[in-house]
Amino acid sequence: MDHKGMVVTAFVGGSTPREGEGSAADHDLQKGRVVREVMTSPVITVPPNAPVKAVAEVLLSNRISAVPVVGSDGRVLGVVSEADLLIKELAMGSGAHLPWFEGSHAHEIRRRREALTAEGLMSAPAISVHPDTPLRQAARTMCEKGINRVLVMAGGWLVGMVSRADVLRIYLLADEQLRRQAERLLSGTLGSGAAGIEVTVREGVAVVAGAVATHSDAGLVERLLARLEGVVAVENHLSWRFDDKLDAEIRRAAHL
């Protein structure tokens, strides 16, 4: 079968900050990793007139769960997923009670069930994010929309795709790599105040010990490490020399 026109090559400009770039790298750690760092690019696509069988072959042969539908002008029209194809297997006219064909989505379900091409099968509009979208936000979008992947768009053009599996790869970072990132983040944020802090990482759990100046500093350290991609939990064993939170409570009570 001729699949000509079903693959689009897309590249993204820019580069990932390197280790040791000073304040820019420290800011990047606080912000977290972004979509462009883990997305798949170039992206396999199909034209709107691709037959259903051709779409299925593209998904199976490339071991992907969804494929964007792109028009001749390069614009994304929608996405066909495995779920859209499975609708073709639903029995029609059998007399059985089929809740999928009831309610507000009945028309869309029937359209996909009767489709002969990618355009008929696809879901539209396609949900997308920008290459500089934080991974946490992309993960939240996928969870809220109940989808397994989102397109990555820049200037209206398709430049990549990111899946739940791509996002989950952040948890595969080695403990030693996470420890170095944590130390760099704390040093860049607290300066000399990080000198008395010791960080160890075991199975993704960051354990922080030592002493900081204030109770608030201890809370700040915990929040910073909790936002570091790849850290699954934080154990805070820090002590502090001045309990500014208690002092603030005493002052508030004195004014009651």
C-alpha cells in the first residue's frame, strides 16, 4: 500500500541549558524540565484521505498509539488514536444495548464507526502544548483530558509529540544525578545558606539533613526539592537556629 505523504519531518530550534551555566541553569532547575527535552520529533503523520486500514498499519508498524492528521498545507487537522480505531469494532444494529451510542457523544461515535478515512476517524481539534511547556503542566493536561499524548505545536506548526511515557522517564534518573541537581538547586537558591545542608537520594526519595538559619528556610528547602523532577518524595530532617514561625505566632498573639 502506498503511504506516500504520511511522514513529516519537524525540528525544534534552541538548545537545552548545559550543566554549570550558573544562574540560568539554577533557574531552569527551579522551573523544571520542559516538553522539548523529552518530546518525539520528527512526528509520523497521515493525510486526511488515508484509508482506515493504512492508518492502522501506520500505528502498528511504528508501535505508536496515535497519529496526527495533517493537511496538504502542513496544518494539523486532528488526531487518530487506537481508541478511535477500536470504535470500528463496535457492533451496529445488533439490537444490543450500547451505551456508547447514547447521549451527547452519539453523533461523534457513529461518525467514527462509519468512517472510511483518517479524516472521518480523527478527533478534532487536536490538544496541544508549546515546546517550552513544563512537563508537569503537560502531564496535568493529559490527565485532565484523559488522553495518553499531546501534540507539540510552535507557531501553528507541528514540531513534536509528547506521551505519558515520555513524562514518566523523569523518574528513571539515577539517584546520584538527582542528588547533584538537588545540591546545585539549593546552592543557587540559598547561596552560602546551603553550606550546612546534606542531601542524599535513595530510590528517588530525597533525604535532607543538617542545619539552616530559620524554620522558614527548612520549609523552603523541602518545597524546592519536592518540585525537582524525578524526586518522588522528600524526607526533611533539617534543624534551624531561629524559629521565625514561632516568633511570628507570638507577635500575632500579642496583638490580639
